[in-house]
Amino acid sequence: MDDELRERLKAALWFSIGKIVDEESLRLNTNATPQFIGALTEMVWAQIENVSVDLESFCRHAGRTTINTDDVLLIARRNDALHDIMKDFIDKESAKNGKGNGRGRSKK
């Protein structure tokens, strides 16, 4: 990824996180500094980079060149609540689009 695109994506992420923080600050009647928003943006960016590497690795390991929902469910495998929410969403979307039951770990 070139530097210009990276900076544009980070700026868009900063803007989105800033909007969310502003809404939550109003809801909670508190304040957040620009430094907090910047630090949160950097933390989220680092997490996105880590997740993207993992998704690419899972995809390659499965012998595919395209990331799919199986890879995303593998990311969430250690967080049962998140995994179940994602699995339910995938199953509903698959049923709605007529593509079967979806994949991944079944519910307990």
C-alpha cells in the first residue's frame, strides 16, 4: 500500500472514530481529548493490520486467494460471544441470499 493511500485511510478512520467518541461523550456527559482519539485511532489501525495479516494467512493456508467468511470466523474463534453473533449474521445472510447455511463452528 502506498503512503498516500495509507494516510487517507488513517484519516478516514480517525474521522469515524472521532464521530463515535463524540457521540459517546455526549451520551455519557464526558469529554475526550484529541490525544485520546489519536491514540485510539493508532490502536485500532494496529489491530486492523494484525487482523488483515491473520485473514491472509488463513486464506492462504486453505489454498484460496480470496478471504471469505470462514477466515473471518476463525479470527473470532476465541471470543465465543463475538463468534456466535457473527455466525448468526452469516447464517441469516446466507439463508436470505439462498446460499445455504453458511459455515463455521456450530452453536454450543
